[in-house]
Amino acid sequence: MAISPVLFIGLMCLAGGGSIFPAVEAIWLTVPTSGERCVYEDIQANVVVVLDYICIDESFTQLGPTLDVRVTSPYGKELYKIANVTHGQAAFTTSESGTFLACLAMHHDQTHHSVNNSVIVSLDWKMGIRAKDWDSVAKKEKIEGVELEIRKSTEYASAIRANILYLRIREAYMREINEKTNQRVAQLGFMSFGLAFGVSLIQVWHLKRFFLKKKLL
């Protein structure tokens, strides 16, 4: 009996306890004492996004100085903005596809920490299935064990299918742009050839007139 690709992926997830989708590690970055440090992420539309951040001092022993954090959409709309915090979580659902920016800056008035150098910040993007609270789902729907793992596998498979469809649409869009670009380049080439040919004819006609006028021909 043939097994569909989606069912195969689901079984693989179940067998590996979801290990086929390893957890993405947080990004560690340094934020300067002046100016912003921005990190971007390419995200599709209608995706639940959770962004966790925490500022730590250089010795990794305590919370660092406070930050100003803002998250903007591909069109510049502010989805999240907060000031004077050491850690927090931004949660939102994307309404369009594109590059989302998370920008962090040192808060000007520090009350609990003296700042001499840049600080270290942990930034963790969680999207789609990864952002889902499976403990709450299990309690609400009263599922556990194999049934919960099957539910996870089904949603993982659906997310993969949606991502493949998204990539196909992007590929078709890029192919259409390439075809239009090639057509325009070909048209420009023909126009350039026609213009050069016309200028050459005018030059030949002008030189012929000049030579006839000077009685050289």
C-alpha cells in the first residue's frame, strides 16, 4: 500500500518525537551603547509569531541594562514597542509576508545598571507550530501521549505543505518577473539596434551630401 508524503512525514515526526524539527537556538547579539541593533526575519502572512528577548550582563550572572524594543512589519507598521525593560515577550500574528524587523537599543536612563560597554541580548523567534503552547492544547482538549504526538505531527505536516505551496507561489512569481525582464531586455536590444542603424544611415546620407557638395564624388 502506498503511503502519502504527508502521512510519511507525520509518522517520521511521531517516531522521532518531533526531533525531525529541531528547536531553533536563540540568537545572541550585542547591542551598542548608542544606536540600534536590528535583526530581521522573513515570515509569511497569517503566522503566529512569539519573540522572546532578555538582556544579560557580560559576566552572564544577572540581568543587564534596560532596553527599548520595537518590532515593525515589512511596511513599517509598529507591531510591538516597549521601553525600559530587561526582558519580555512580543506576540503577534502577521498580516502580510515579508521581512519583519526587531530593533533593540539601550534605554537612556538606566536605574539599576551602569553601562560602559555594549551588552549581550538573547533573541528567540518562534513561529507557527513552534509558537504554539502544546501544554495548554493538551489540557484544553484532554489529549496526551501518542494522541498528542499525532496531533503535533499532523500540524507539522500541514505547516510543511503550506510552506511548500508558498515556495511554489514565490517561484512562479520570480519566474514571471524573469520572463518580463528578459522580454524588456530583448525589446531594449532591438530598440538600440534600430537606433544605431538609423543613426548610421543618417551619417552615410550626410557624408554623401558633403562629398557631393564638395564635388569629391
